[in-house]
Amino acid sequence: MLTLHDLVAVPDFGLTLVSGDGGAEVEQVLVPADPDAEWGGTPMERALVVADPGRIGRPDRLARALAEGGAAGLVLAGTDAGTDTGTRVDPGIDPGTDPGFLPGTAGPPAEQPAAAAETAVAAAVASAVAAAGVPVLAGPHPVAAWRELAPRVSAMGADAVRRGHARLAGLLDRLPVPGADERSTVRKLAGYLAEALDARVLVHADGEVLAAEPASAAAALAPLLGTPPGSRQPTAAGDFAQTVMLAPAGDAMLVVATAEPAPDRVLVAYTAKALRLAVAGLRERRVNGAVGDALRGVRLSAFQLFMTGHAVAAQRVVAGIEGSLMDSDTARVFILDCARAARDTVLAEAEHTLAEQALAIRCPAYRRHLIFLAPHRTSARAEEGLHRLMDTFADARVLLGGSLAHPLDDVPDAYGEALDCLTRAGRNPDRIAMATRSTGIVDVLAPDAALAWATHLLRPVLAMPRGGGQILETTAMAVEFEMSATARVIGVHRNTVTRRVRQVFDAVGLDQDAILDRVVLSLAAQIVARYGSADRGGRDADAGTVPDLHTLLSEPALRAWAEKVLRPLADDRRDLLRTVREWVRHGCRYEPAAASLGIAAKTVRSRIRAAEPLLERDLIGELPLVPGESEHRLASVRPLAVALYATTGPGIPRPPLPGGRA
């Protein structure tokens, strides 16, 4: 909008602001024939009234009319601002050379009484109008000239209105929209305001700079943050700065510095309104984000308790945030690989989709994984919801793996099962793999013999005075998922996991760096987890009744199971069975296997990859989390190594399982 400051800046008008606010808006100029006449019915709002002070006989009445009508200001025509209120000066007289000129008057001696009278009238008018709160201006042009200047002022006002509308239209394109990034919105609004007004702009909230245009405005305008809202302060650079409060508490401010004393107030006001919305949205997002992060932290803690065998404690934790969700005896675990999708975006959608159906957890071990723990009664609906989630993010090539229902004490087994399925999901057209009921090693072993062997092997650990069972569980997870992943999943330091693993392997006399030694230890840990650590009578097995591993793996039932496992490889023409046998026999190392077979190590690796879909297992997992950890999936290598051992005939070396025979 056009303001008094804009008119003062036009040299042709010759106006000077004597008193009042120069930011008052002007739409038109009124030049009344009789300033003392009744003003009823005359639209005076945002009008600049021009009058000869010598024709104003009732200043109080005029001042009241201007104030009540909302006039922009009063111009005392034919005056200059040479004194406090302006005096009429004869342009033909040089006050500096005329000897009869008296200081503080406006002419030679003959004219001084008239000039003094006019000055007194002007002073009285200016005083009355200023007291009514109406700005007063002085200008040399007479009333007649202002009748010719009035159309020019109106044209300037119309042009200012058009510019204002264009600015507001541009502001409309930058208003905050639902779901938008509030920080980006604040930067856009500040940038637009700076461009439209050729200004320096600073937006400051909660002790930080949200936007500064240009960047130097952050330091230049920071000292003005403490000034009262609405005030205009000169800056060190000679600009005029104003502050606008963006929050009731005064902890969010907009500072605008312009060369003009009164920039477009409408644009500033509407931009401030938009900034208030954006700042409020940012604060709400922060609060919601903090609450959401806290809830996710609690869910992770509960999951880690489940993973370490503290099911009851985990249920109590969950009850505090999810009510009776985990009031169940069994549960399923689903793992979603977000692939190219942003994990937090998928998590937010999953929390909405699976509300009251499953615990959603950011996997602490794998950055692309989300874990979902669903009680058995809601697991079907949770699986349906995850399928819909797969459709939503289909373009990102997400993967889903799911376990069978397991007792809550066996959540680690469910997690391993889901992780194993996830590694196979990429080979399926729908990128989904769910665990099915299948016969495993422990299922076909004779329970008493298996328990006797496992208890005997693990007795040094189980007999530890404190925490032997927990140390064994940690070690079993570590050899299954690798130490870094285990540390993150159960929420302990990796050094703690490393120490426990070394302690267990040293106690039982196995090499933690040899994959076949890890196979034997994990098999024993699975048996103890299934049946306990003592015989059916509650006593440890006598040494004389303990079978060795060779005897345990030579049972007919196990051999039949092993032949079924390896049949897909035996039927393949690429000699995959022999390649896999040599690879396992050499500790899943490619170079020794290649030397034994007389082929390249690259060929061995490609044949192992070719065997994976036939076995429906991933033998080579993702890259290890840290250098030095195995890249092999023990969950797949373990049954393969046992099957190869059980089916190896005379004259063919068996996989060197500790406790077995060559």
C-alpha cells in the first residue's frame, strides 16, 4: 500500500513529515474548499487532506473530524518545515542577507507581524491535529497545486495496490500446506519477503535461527530480537528494522530491515501469519517426534527383553504403552527390508496400519530393517497389514519375511526364522517369504540322546556360578546373527558380547573362528533350549550314557532327513553336491575348496549361489556389519553341514565337525 513515507520520498511533492506515523496508508487526496465545513458523509478513510492553515478557523473541530474519519494525515499547504510547525517563506527574500530579517520569523520587518500570525495559526492547527493522533505534513505547494497533484497520488495508490496484490499472490504460493516440511516453508516465506521488499529478514524461534535472508542477516539483525514487537529501530547499516512476534510467549520473532521506514505492512502482516502457522507446526512436530521417539525407544527396550529371555518383564514394559497387546503366550516376528524406501517413512505408515496389532521396532542392527512382533491372536491381521504396506512401497522393492508362531520365551528363534525367510524373499515374485512347518535337525534327533550330548558338551557353561544360561543364550545369538548384530539387537556393548562368546568357546574347547565349530555349538544350544539342560529324571546324564556326535548323527532317522535335504543338489547336473561338500569340508572357504576341486574360486562361489535356490536357503548372507565377521548364514550352513556329515559314504571325507569322525 501507498504510505506517507512513500509520498515524502517523492521530491516533486516537497512534503516533510512534521509529526505522527509515516507508515499511515494513503488511498486518495482530498482538497476541501472549506476545511471548517461539516464532513458528514464524506469518505475520509485513508485520505490525505490538504488545507491552507490560514483558512482553518476551528482546528479542534477539523482534528476531530480527521481522527473520526480515519484520515491518513493533514498537509499544511504552502508551508515549509523550517521551524517546529512550518512557516511561510517568500522565495524572493534571502533570510541570510536581509538586515531586517529577525531570527525565528519569516520575512522583512514589514511582513513579520503577518508571518508571525500565520506561524501561530499553523502551530495551533498542527498541535490540535497531532493531539488527535493524525499525522501532520508540511509542503510548499499551495492548495491549488494540490488539486492538480491529487490524481497523481491516486495513481500511485492504485499502482501500490496492484503491487500489493501481486505480492500477496506470490505469498499464497508459499503458504504452509499439510504434511510440508515446516523448516522449508519458513525459509521460503522469509526468502520471498526479502525479495519482495528488498529487505533483510530473520526468523528466530526457540533459541535458533530458522531462516536468514541473506545469510548475513542472522548476525546483523540478532541484536534487534530483544526490541519490543512492532517497534521500528534504525540498524547499523542505516536501514529501518521492525520486529513482529510469532508466538504469544515471545520466543519466536520475525525481524525485517528495509531501506524504507515503512515497507508493505500488509505483506509483512500476512507473511507473519503464515510464519506463525509454520512455527507452530514445527513445534508440534517436534513434540510429537519426541513423544514418538520415546515410545519407539520403549518398544525397542521391550523387544530386547524378549530377545534376552525376559518375557515377563517385556510384557510389563509393553503394558505401559500398548495395554494388553502382548498379553499372549505365543507371537510371530516379521521383518521388513525397506530397500530403497526411507525407513522412517515406512515406519510411520506401518505404525498407522498396524496400530493395536503389532509392536513396530526399528531394527538396531540393520539400518534398512523394521521388526514387527505380533501376538498370535492378531498376527493374521498384522500379516495382512504388512501385505498392504508392501503394495504401498512396491516401487521401492521392499522385502518381507515372517516366522511361525513361537512361545514368547523363544522370540530369538522367531527372529532368526524371520531373518532367514527375509533372505529368501528376494527370489520370490511377490518379494515375500513366510516360514512353513518343516522338519529340522532337532526334530529328528532322539531327545534323550541329543540332550545328553548337548548337556555334556555345554556343562562347563551351564555350571557357571552366575549367569551361565544367559551367557549361553547371548553366544547362541552371536554365532547365529554375528556379534555386531547381536549386540545391537539385545542392547549391550559389542565388547560384552565378544567377551561372552570367547568365554563359552574357551569353556567347551571349541574354536570360535571356525564355522564348523560354531555349527556344533549352535546345535547343542538349540537342543538345550528345546529340552532343558538335564535328563528327563532331573539329573545330568552319566558320562557312560553320553553319545558322541558321530553316534548322534548316524541314526537312520537323521540320515533319511539328510538325504531329503540334499536331494535337489544330487539331481542337478552341475556337480553342485560335490562342490558344496568340499566347500563345507574346508570351513566354507573358497580357495581351499577350489584347489581341492581343481577349479577357480570364482566358480566355487557361483556354484554355491546356484545351490541356494535349490536348497531354499541363503548360504552366503549380506556383507558383515564389521570387518572380520563371517558373511555366511549359520542358520543355513548348520543343517547343510549336518546333512553332508550324515550322508557321506565310505572313502569320502566328512565335514570335520568337532566330536565327529573323519
